[in-house]
Amino acid sequence: MCEKYNGWKNYPSWAVALWIDAEPTDAEATRAYLKAHGKEDTAKWLRSSYALCAASTKANMVGDLLGWAFEQVDWMEVVKHYAD
């Protein structure tokens, strides 16, 4: 179970937003997509964009843990961070 972290729903959601914020082009692309497509489509777009990274990990302990954490991300919470 993931518990609240730094005011976010959980650690994985916070970490995704942190890494997007850390890369200015990712943050700008997220804001631009949000402006053009709305919150729900942006959440789907973000999830599918980063799913390729998560899926590229081989079937092993690290891959299992990464897959679990990826499924815990609240993509709408991440999008709302950029909408505010």
C-alpha cells in the first residue's frame, strides 16, 4: 500500500511529477498538451508516454518493483499539478 508523501497521494505520483519538473522540456510539453487536450487526455498521454520506459525493464525483481510503482501513479493528480 502506498501512503501519502509530501502532500501527494503517494511516493510514485510525487516522483513522476518531480522528474517531469526536473526536465524543462518535459514540463513544457506536459503543459502544452494539457492546454490543447484537457486533463483526462493528458493523463492518458503521460501514462502511455512513460509506460514504454516501464515496459523496457526485463522480467526480474527490478522490473516487478518498477511495474508495481508505475501502477500506483495517480496520473490525474500529476496532471492537476500542471493545471494549477
